[in-house]
Amino acid sequence: LSVTLSNIIQKNFPEEYAERRSEHENMTYAGIDLMPLFVMDVVLPCQKMALNIFEPRYRLMVRRIMEGNHRMGMVAIDSATGTIADCGCEVEILECEPLPDGRFYLEVEGSRRFRILRSWDEDGYRVAEIEWFQDVSLPEGSQERRDLIERANEASELARAYIRRTRETIRPGMIF
């Protein structure tokens, strides 16, 4: 299904769409949770992020995700080992705008954290067998949840600013 067709089905058949989405979200494969992975950056639960998807492998992954539950895992590269980190965060695609050249503009929001038990390449992108962390869920709209979201976004922006400043001050030829 295309993203447009999926949106049409969602708007015109909301009950059936919700039922199908619930079935897909609760689906496991022989008791194992599988998650397609977008390897890029750390995301925290409740944190929102904009993504520009341009690599062919991730464009394929997004098309498949949009046909299903609109969820994927985001993980970073572990700087110590050069491999993907052991933990990541599931994100839900809130907005998906297909662009004429095949890219996608996404708005995602982190939902829950997971540990990677094992991972492998499938059709060019990473897929992982995962287990969920048992995080405490804060009630929607609560002041505690709003404070946590604000702190997570502030921490993310501070980290990005630090990295930008560090890169700007590095002399040519130095490895960062």
C-alpha cells in the first residue's frame, strides 16, 4: 500500500484501521518481538524528531513500516565499538510526507525503550530481536510528563550544540 492509500483507508474506515493496527502492534513472531532499525541517533521516550529519509534502504523500510504499525526502532552507533548500540527506542511515525524524488520527510516521537538481543541485515537495513524495558509510564497531559519531555528536548539540543561547537573548533586534519 502507498502512504496515500493508507491515509485514505485510515480516514474512511477508522474502526477497521484501528483493529488492523492493533492486531499488527500485538503481533509477535514465535514469541519474539522484531523491530526494523533506523541507525542514526539516540531518541528518548516522548522526544520528537524530524527526519529526512533519503537512503534507498531506509526508503524501503519506511514504505514497509507505513503499511504496518508506523513504528521502528532508532539506535545510535556505539563510539567505543563502532557497532550499533545495545539499546534503542521505539519511535512512532506521526507524520509521513512522501517527496517527489522518493525521499520521505518524517516526524517521529519516541515511545518505549528496548534492548537488542541480536540483529542482522534484511533487505539492506538492520532488523533486531528485542526485549522491552519496563519503564514507568507517566499519565498523558500530566505536569510530570510535560517536564520530562521538556528536559529531554533541552538535553538533546544541548548535546547537538556541543557537537556543533566542537566540530567548528577542530583544526583541519584532526579526527573527531
